[in-house]
Amino acid sequence: RASSQRREMFKDIVQSFRNLSDLELLRDVPTRWSSTLLMIERALYLCQARNL
């Protein structure tokens, strides 16, 4: 049923927020070129999760 599917989706969203509590924004490190990419990817991920 639709209500059980929605309930399951809600549980998944709540669980993803619990996992986000350990995540923080990353800082850019000028000596590591990949840190800029990682910083942007983390910011986008956290922004998407917040908008759920």
C-alpha cells in the first residue's frame, strides 16, 4: 500500500539524517587540488539532504 511505502521512505530519510550528523563541511586545502572537489561535493550532498 501507498501508506506503507511512504512510511518506509520516511524511515530511510530519518536514517540518512542520522548519518549526516557526523558529516561537516570540508575546508579547501591549497596544497591538495582534490580538496576543492571534495569540498564542493560534500556541500552539494548536505544541501540536497537538507532540502528533503
